[in-house]
Amino acid sequence: MTSVITLFCFIQVVLLPAIANIFAYPVSKPLCMCISNYIVRVCAHRIFTILSAYKQFRFIGDEESKKMLPEHFLIISNHQSLIDIPLYMNYFRDKELRFVAKAELGRHVPLVSEMLRVQEHCMIPRKGSPSIAMKTLDSFGKRAVERGQIPVLFPEGTRSKDGELGTFYAAGFRRLTDAAHLPVAVCALDGGWRINNLKNIMINLYRGSYRVKVLKVYPAPQNKEEQVAILDEAKQLISDQLKAWRSL
């Protein structure tokens, strides 16, 4: 019975705004922006509220660690699921986040695609010239600074299917920090890999959890050596945090 109720609530919270945005995007960008802002500020929070109420699925966001954050910063994090996006929207509800995402997410993903496009998130094409990707990051970083937005980058570049950390790629991180010149907040998350497809959702959703925490904030890196050092230490910090969580 709880599964039926959960599904019904999800239809109300997720499907209706998603359909509205699909029709609004080609007709009215301001209307699409209003719907997208509603998705960010209301729907993201309600998704986890529904899961908590009917599936005892816990969102565990470490509020104490957020106290170390400055007003404006750049986030780097591990990546486990498409649900990482609403996770961070829920965790940083008082901030305006903008994600670096693959361009394919800008098409045919309910609730996500139109929001990513109309809010001008950074859409990186997987195929094509690397110079295009770098120029896209340049303009994105400068735009985020001008608008007071919080850029979010997943240095792995793709989602981890088993929750284990992948390689952290430096090129995108270096280009974005060069363009934005912002302090770097290292965050860790865990739990998304357990619900990253329909089969896993059916198995692991009940009494599952999704954790997120700010681990450390670095001053804006001034050169390549500082950028590489931050990225190397960030991966170790995240790895240690995942081990700590999983030992509980």
C-alpha cells in the first residue's frame, strides 16, 4: 500500500511540473523559468519528504559542516546518481546552484532537461572538440560569478555504478577555477548508487539513506600546482568519508 501512495505522491510532485515545463519551454522562457525555480525550491525537498514518510528513506544532510562555507564558492563532489542533482538542491536550498552536466541530459529527461536548459546550467557535449568544452566552462564560470551562483562540478565526469570513487579528471576543474576564481568546497555524498536504476530502487529504497556533507573549503587556487593539490586531496577526503559512513 505504501508503494501505491508513494507512486501517487511522486506523480503529483514530479510528473505534473515536468509535463508543464515541457510545454512551457518552447512557448515562454519566463514561464519555464518560474516552473524550473519551483522544481528547485519546492519539488527537490518534497521528493525526499515523500521518501521519508512512506519508505523510511532518510536524507541526512550535515548542517554543521555548512557553517564553514563562505558566501560564494564552487563545489566539487563525487557522483553516484542523477538524483545527486535534487540532493544538492535540497541540501543548499538557500543557494542558487548551477551544475556542470553532459549535454545529453538537456534532452528527454523528465523534470531535469528543461530546467537545465532554461536556467543555463553548463551543458558539456561528450563528443566534439575539447576546445568547445573548455570555452563552455569559461563562459559558465564567469556567468556564475556575475550572477552569484554556485557552480557544481563532478570531477569523475560520470556516475559511479557501485559507489566506488573513479578517476578525478583535472582539465575541467582547472578551467572552471581559472574562470571563476572561487573558493573550492569539497563535498561527499553516498547512497545514490544504491537507487540509480529501477531494479535498485525496488530493492534498496525502503529504509535506505542519502548522505551529504561539506568536508573542507580551500581558498581559490592561484596556479596549476594548487589546483592539482586540491583535487588530489579532495579525492582522499571523499574516500575517507565514504569509508567512515559505510563503517557505521
